[in-house]
Amino acid sequence: MAAIRFGLIGRYLRPYRRTVLLGVAALVVVNLLSVALPLLVRGVIDDLQDGFTFSDVLRQAALIIALASVMGAVRLWSRMLVFGVGRQVEAGVKQEIFDHMLRQEPGWVQTTGSGEVISRATSDVENVRRLLGFAVLSLTNTVLAYALTLPAMLAIDPLLSLAAVGLYPLMLVTVRLFGGRMMRQQRRQQEALAQLSDLIQEDLSGINAIKIYGQEATERQAFADRNRRYRDDALQLARTRSTLFPLLEGISSVSLLLLLALGSGQLETGRLSIGDLVALILYVERLVFPTALLGFTLNTFQTGQVSLERVEDLLRRKPRVTSPVQPVAIAAPTKAGRRAAAVEARDLSLRYPDAERLALEHVSFRLEPGELVAVVGPVGCGKTTLARALGRMVEVPEGALFLNGTDITRVALDDLRRQVALVPQEGYLFTATLADNLRYGDPSAGQETVEMAAIQARLEGDIRGFPDGYSTLVGERGITLSGGQRQRTALGRALLVQAPLLVLDDALASVDNNTAADILQSVRSQQDRTILMISHQLSAAAACDRILVMDGGRLVQQGHHNDLVQKSGTYRRLWEREQAEQQLSKAA
């Protein structure tokens, strides 16, 4: 077993040290009463042999019942205190992990995997809760039980006491052996249940594909296989438990029989009274539960420490994209009365972590306020990276990107993202109403503002066709909407916040050309925002004020469509390819 990290455990318990100390003090009281009660019982039994009156017995019985009631109440209080600390730590750590996750850049979440983060925020935090609740309580109780009970037993009869507890190490070893197996089986059962849940969630999300390709039988068999695996793992765990607990009872019974066998001889010789023997029996039975539980406690400590390290490793991760220590405000637009932003890139170079080559290499350009500029280029040329850089979704070097002449790395992230509305190709929709998805960037927006954003995104006609209109509940990830409706909803969300810079990262790819042109004309006519449109549709880019052409992470051409098609280069090749594909499509 790994060394116990008392310093790390103490750091988590420190905010609740008063409650923990109260819980430990309550356990001391419980164990003192647990030692006192058998001695009172011994006194009553021995006094009965000396002719104790019935009224005396009743008084002693009342005292024993009163002390036992107090002990039960104090024990309950101690468990509430210590277990409550575990629950408070669990809630606090989950909140800390969630807040920490929101501070990370999107790329880290995507590369780490949501499953790994969720695992640390759920099962690992639950193990930490068991460590700081159950394990602390159990270990403290076991130490106190032995520290206070053994001296009382030895005072009555050392030989009998040592003989009675001599088998308890065997009980501890048995629990340790079976406990490790039970934990492994429990983990396998949880993993099997997680796989079963994943399949259900995936099939519910992909029910259309299952129906279209007639794969009900395949999915039914996949579910049966995972369900069978879960059943087998659950049965193995049940068999282990069914073996362990009878073994513990058997060891306890042997210990008790040994005490009775040796104790009867002591009674015959008069070296031991009946009350002494009864007190020893009560003490032996009292130590059974803490001893058996100690094995589980040690396993819980081991597992909890591993989970504690995993949680700490997650919380130690520093986000690459952070707000500056002393942020500055974005400068006002150069033209009075206009909100549209001026954007400038100065020799922008950017490399993703662990990537061999630059994603963007020495990119320089300027967008004037109110301009509609397209960015085109072959797949993997850096268009999406440029869009993400403008919203600081990726790490951007200082002195490379400017908004109204202000270096965006010197601006607080919240302020910057109120100025830049980024619409990705796959706009994520939440399981909420259409209205709530549209007002996600400004939850306080009124219905009139929501409807205006829907009109600008050319979504209002679709919404009128829904039975519940703006109250229509979209499914998980917006699965109940078409691809074009999802993209227009994401666009409407960005339009609602009225940011001075609108970045469309192929955000109209699923929208037909006429609707896309109509949307761009509507947005452009407002004259209060600068638009950077990333697109693989050159016919849409041709209508823009300017076109930036990228290739291999570099800005290789820029200008108007009519000028670019006359020059040999990347844009002309892309244009000729698109025209050829359109001709082939018409011929087909």
C-alpha cells in the first residue's frame, strides 16, 4: 500500500477542521461509553450473585439503557459530522473542477476527452469523499476502539484477552485479500455499467441512422453482449461478498468459542467471575466490526489516495489562454457613431502544442470597420485556426493580433469575447428551447430581441412552422433540427449579442446559396459590425469586399474576386475546380 499522504488529506480537511475535531471528540465519548457499559453489566451480574434486590437491578438497568441511548445518539452525531465533511468536500471539489474546466482552452478539453474529465469529476471525487468521510471515521474509530478496549480487557484477564483477539489478524488479512478483489470487481461492474449507458445514449442519439440502415438487430445484439457482461460482473461481486461475510462470521465465532472454552476453566477455578466473562464476551464482540472494517478502510485509503492524486493532477493543469494580470480596455472605434471593429494581424505565427509545424505562419492583414472579408483556401490551410485566434480560443503571441489597435492578449477574456462573436461550422445547441438557445449569449434578452435575431438569421420562417414556435425544445445537440436550421440558430445566437466583429467559420455550409446570400446581405446592411467569413464556397466569397487566400498556414493572396481570378495562384485553381465541379453536377 502506498504511503498515506497526510499533508494532502489535511489540506482538504483543513477548512472543516472544527467539524472534524468535534466528530473525533464524539467518537472518543462513544468509545469511552462502549468500555464503560460492559463493566456496568459485569457489576450487575456479579451483584446478582450476592443477592442484589430487584429494585437495584432496575436502577442499574435504567442506567445502562440511558448510557446506551446517549452512546447511540453521540455515535449518530459523530457519523453525521464526519460523513458531512466528506459530502462538503465532494461538493466543493466538484465545483472546483467544473470552474477549472471552464477556464481551460477548448483544445485541451477536446484532446483530453470529456470521458476522462467526467471520470475524475465523478468517480474519482466520490473516492475522495469516501477517503475523507468513511475512511477517516473508520480509522479513527478503530484506533480508539483498540486503544480503550484492550486495556480494559487485559485488566480483567490478560491470557483470555490475548487468546480471544489472537484470531483477529486473520480476519484483517481475509478482508484485505477479499477487499482488493471486491474493489476490482466493483470497478469492472461500474465500467460495464458505463459502457451499457454509453451504448444506450449513443443509440438514442443515432436512432435515425439505426432505422435507415436497418441495424436494429445489430444494436440489440450489442446491447445484449454488454448487458451480459454487466450481469456477469455483478454476479462475481455478489459471490465474493457472499463468501467474505460468512468467513468473517466464522472467524468471529471461533474467537468467541475459544473465549468460552478457556473462560469456563477459569470460572471453575474461581479466577474469573461470571460478570468478568460476560464483559470479555461483550468486548470481543465490540472489536469484531472495527477489525473487519479496517481492511475495507485500508483499501479505501489506497483507492482514495490514487483518486486524490488524479484530481490534484487535473487541478494543477494551468490554462494556456488566460486573462492578463492588468487588462486594458479595447480602444473605441476610429469612426464616431460606429461599433464596427478594425482588425489587424501583424506577422501572426501560431503553433499548436506538440505540433511539428506552424498552423499559421507570418500572417499579416487588416480589416477596416464595416468590411465583409472572406477567407478561403484548401483544407488544413489554417482558416479555422485564424478564426479561433481572433476569439483567443487558442494561445496567441503578444503583438500579433489587434482589435481597434489594442493587442487582444492585453484584454480581459470576458471583454474580448463580448467584442468577437465566433460562429463555428458545428454550432453547438443545448437541450433547451429555441428561444433560450438564441439568447444564450445574453440570457436577459427579451422576446423582441430574440425574434429580431431569428429574422436576421432567416430562421423565423422555420420557427413559425414548429407547433411550439420559439418554445420548441430542441433535442440533444439540436438533433431535432436540420443541419441548416442548427447553423442558422447558432448564427442567430451570435447576431443577438451584436458584437462589433462577427467571425463565421464556414457557418453557412449547410445553408443553401440563396439563403446564405440573403443572410449576408441582411447582416451587412446594418453597418455596425465587421464580418470575417471563412468559407469553402467561392461563389459566396466572390460577393465580399475582399478575399484573403490562405495556403499552408500562410496568407498567399488577397484582393477582390475579379482581380484574383485573373492571376495565376491558389485562388484561381480553387475557383476553376469549383466551376468544374458545378459543371459536372449539372451534367449529372
